[in-house]
Amino acid sequence: MTITLRMAWRNLWRHKRRTWLTVGAMIFSNLILVFSISLQLGSYQMMIDNSLKSYTGHMQIQREGYNEEPKMRSSIDAIISLAGRVRDQLGNESVAARGVAFAMTSSEERSYGLQIIGVEPEYEPKVSTLPGLITRGGYFTGLNTEEIIIGAVLARNLRVGIGDELTLLGSGHDGSFAAGIAIVTGIFESGIAEIDRSMAQLPIGYFQDLFGMEGRGHNIVINAADLSEVESAKQSVSSVLKDRDELVVLDWELLQPGLKQAIQADFTSAWFMYGVLIVLVAFSVLNTQLMSVLERTREFGVMMALGVKPARLGSLVITETAVMSGLGLAIGALLGIVMTWYLSIVGFSYPGMEDMAERFNLPDRMYPSLSILSIMLGPSVVFVFSLLASIYPAIRLFFLQPVTAMRAV
Amino acid sequence: MSSIVCKDLCKTFQQGEEIITGLDHVSIEIEAGDFVCLSGPSGSGKTTLLNAMGGLDTPDSGQIQVGDTRVDQLGKGPLADMRLHKIGFVFQAYNLIPVLTARENVEFVMQVRGEPAQERSHRSHDILKEVGLEGMEDRRPAQLSGGQQQRVAVARAIVSQPALVLADEPTANLDSVTATQLMDLFVELNQHHNITFVIATHDTRVMAYAKRLIKMRDGKIISDEKQQHPSTVVS
């Protein structure tokens, strides 16, 4: 151990209580930061997963240009067999074909314009949470049955219930008139009024008949095991599409750019709060080190008289801060890891969360996601700001005159 | 050859609205290997002269030369280098670094000079033995008596083999026995290592050891005498 490091360590313990108070502030803030950032990153993962699994999926196969300008004619031929090939390629059942159209939907009393989604009844529950949100009735009984599920708001608006008939009128794939009748077999409550008001699902076989799709659909929705596997799954899917130049695979960032922006905005605003915490710690360090330098003015004067240059004395002050911050970082991060690791196993919830989770078909607990990033990010920033805070006390040493300093009490 | 040459040094201080004269056209030459005492009452200018010689304080006018170096023309950095390499200081209040042991206090200056660890360890051991502190190397200043602390300060001052040691009231906080032991040590170092000593004091016992006694009053040198029979001469 060099003499500077030895002096720094011993100087810290000249005022044990003051040092522990400052280190305690660092430990507390580092613990909070490790936990909060882990929870935040974990909740983002959950938010992305839940949001994507509710409808969009981790990725979709579409005809090129469909995402920017969805048109009835921008369709995929033989979509059900292609979806089957993708399932085989991935060894994953979470792949489902869909068709999308618009239709005027009428009950005996009222009419509303709706987005009609044709779905594969066997596979749709594996890529979307919507079938799990049916509160009345059930899901489709077959691929070609004349059945429809609608949202609770629409059911109320149309004044229909389970077993009632709805008439659908729209435009077919070739621009022809499309018309049909479907029986309401299920009513869902997604918790999102817009979806509950303006979306309905049909079995894809009936959807293709109704809209003259002739085996076509508009997208194949794919869910990977988790977010981290999206990229490799995307490459695997692309290999299935080698002979289909007109098709593209789009991942969730392209399908839902708003989601990523929302996460970034949330992360930024959270850092404002973390910033306040970090600045408070930095001021605590500034106060401690400034007092420490003022108390030792005479000692610094003596060292200068012996021929020690201010830069070396400044480095002593910064080394003391680094040792103190390192201690705060190590203990704070360790406690943060233990707490976060425990909660990442047993989960974390707050009052009312279970009711909300049940209502939206979401997990009833949050799980912090412990990673190198979540462990090191916050404490590293605290460490750097603490060092920055010690620069001012260190700079003061450059203005000391040995004779004047040695007269200090 | 002269170790120190001061020419026409002037220094004033402002205390409130009053201007106090610290040095008033002081000129002096001190030979290498000399043992000089600056004496006089408080405020006579002896500490101011000592500080000016050591580059701790700058005169308002005049010239100071230590060895080949014009001290009055040096900037802060070169002044620090000069103090580090050429001058040893002994202060009235010992001024040891409280968190370091006796050995570490002595080694500290050598480490700042960039000397290797083995050399530092070897020399600090030898020098502490020479000043009579063998076995007390690992004690911190608070665990040493005043006399022992001043011996550590002397060891620190001479460990880098400076050409000049400047001591400001080194015996002021010591009892007469310890003061005598310290002065004997100074004389021994002066004779054996040919180190020039300049000691500011108003202790008459210390003055008795000086080969040359310079008396000051009101910032001026009022007498400068060589003493034929200093108190202690070590063979």
C-alpha cells in the first residue's frame, strides 16, 4: 500500500462518525439505485412482453410496405401453410396467421364500423392475451365457423349478448362486396376502451371466405421465448422466407416504435429523480471533504513546507474520497444485489396490484431484473459525482501559502 | 563557500491598519557547515528571516541565494522542489503528520522525492536509530513525548541529507534535559554531516551552542558575533 493510500485510509477514520455518515448516505443511495434500476429494467421487460403478447407479438411477417400503409391487397398467399412452416422452423407453437379487414357491423338495432381480425383459433391464444380476456361465452369452436368475438363496450353499444347475430358488410380482397353473418360466441374485456369498442375477431377460415381472401392473410404473428431471443428467431424466420422476396420480418421496435420511446421517456424522467439523490450525496461528500481540508489546513501547510506540491495534496484528498466512495459503492451495491436478488425470486407487488393484474390478464407480481448494468450503473454515477465533488476542496489547496496555512489552528 | 546569502531583504506585514516591519534591509552571509543562531525578542524578525531563507515566504525586496539558487526568483513549484531537496525544517510544534508512525513520517519526505522503498526503509531505520528512537519506529506522534516527537521531526529534516536545516524555536516546548539532548544532536549532525544549521530562538541555552550568534530587533540585525567556545563539541 502506498503511503498516500495509507494516509487517505487513516485520515478517513480520524472522524469515524462523520465518515460513516457520508458512507451511509452513499450506501443508502447505491442500494436504492441498484434496486430501482433493476426494478425499472425488469418492469420494462414485463411491460414490453405484456404489451407485445397482448396483440402485436415480438415480430410479424408481412408483405413489404404493409406496416407503413396497411392495404387489403398487401396480403400473404397461403398464409396458414406458411405459418405452419415457421412453427416447424422455430419449433415453437407461438406463431399464428391473421387477416385484417374493416366492416360495418350491425345488430338488429345499431351499426358500428369495426376492425375485423381473422385468427387461427388454435394458435391465437399463444400469441395474444385477448382470448384469455373473454369474460362471457367462449372462444371459437372451429377454423371455418361463423362465429365472432367482440369487446364489452361494443356489445353494450350494439346491445347484443352471447348467441346474438351480427351482420358484417365490407370490401373483399378484390374490391367486391363482402357480406356475412356471425354469431357472438364471446365477449372480452381488455381494459382498453378503444379495443373493446372497435375490434372483433373471426376464425380465419370464415374471414377468408367472407372477404374473398382465397387462402390469403395479412400477417403472421410470432412470439419468441423472451425478448432476448427475438433477434435469433428473426434470423431463423428469415431463412424460411428465402423464396418469398415480397415478405419481410419486422420486429417489435418497428411494429411499435412508440413503446420504445415511452420506455426511453420513462427512463429519462426516472433519472431526474435519481439525479436529485446523487446530487444530495455529492453535496454530502463536498461538505465532508471541505471540512476535512479546512480542519487540516495546518497539516497541509506543514507538508507544503516540507516540499510537497499542492497537486500531490489534492490527489490525497481525491484518494480519500475515492476510498470512501469505493466503500459506499461496495457495501451499497452488495446490499442492493442481495435485496434485489431476493425480490427477483419472490417477486414484488403493491396494494391493489393483484386486482389490476387479474383484470388485465397480467402477472400479479413484478420481478426486478438483476444485471451487470443495473448493478453498476447507479453506483458508478454516484462514485463519479463524489469524485467530482472532491475537486473543489482539492483545488483550494492550490491557493494555500505554507506560512499562512501553518498558522491555522 | 557561502551556503546562504541574503542582500538587503525587506518585508512588511499589514495588521489591521498598522504596517509592521518584519525585515528592514537585512543582509547576511552564512557559510556552509556553520551553526548559526538568530536571537531576539518576539517580533524581531528572526522567524520572518528564517521563512524567507527557506522559501516559505517571499520578501518584498532584496535577494536570497541558497547554494547556487536564487530563492527570491523561484516560482511556487521550483520553491517546493528546493525545500524538498535542499532544506530540512524543524518547527517549534514538531508538526508531524498525526496519522503516520515515526518511521512513516521520516519516509514520507523520501517518498515524495521518489526514492525506492528499500532505500527508504533502510535510511529511516538508520536515522531513527541515530536520533535515539530505535524501537519506537511504529509509534504514532500521539504515542511519543514532546522530545521524542521533536527527534522524529529532526530525523525527517535530515533524512534526505539536506545542505541546510532551518529550525524555528526547536526547544520551546521541551524541558531542559530534552532541549540539551536535542541541541547535542544538532551539534553532532552539524559536525558529522556538515549540515548548515540556522536556528531561530530566544532560548539562551540554545544560543550557547551557536558558532555564530546573530541578534535581531525590529527587523534589523543589531549584532553578529562568532562564539569561540560553543557549549558542546562532539568528538
